[in-house]
Amino acid sequence: MKHREFRYVGEPVLELNEQEHAAFFMNFQRSILLSLEKRNLLTASQRECCLLELEKQYRINQKKATSRIIT
């Protein structure tokens, strides 16, 4: 998955399409997991398991979005 950064700089947020929203949400969840690991509330292996599950869900949602566009 391509790494993307989103930063809020205080300006109005532009509307995101479905794919951009999914990428933003994925990165937001990833940052939460990394924060939990940094604060020793999650181990590295727990973080990895969670990331694998998130990526699996992301791929499933991408397939659904693609099929909606095609039909």
C-alpha cells in the first residue's frame, strides 16, 4: 500500500472521494495503533496483527467500491 500523509492545517477540508476517504481512515487507524504501541499499551506483534486485519478490511472495501463503480 502506498504511504500517504494527511495533515490538517486549519483551512476548510475539501470533500474526499470514496477512495481518498478510505485511505485517510486507514492512515488514521494506523496512527492510533502506532500511538498505542509507543505508549506501551500495545505490543509490536499486537500492532502487526491489527494492521494486517485493517489492510484486509481495506482491500475488501476497495473491491466493493470498485464493483459499485463498474455496475
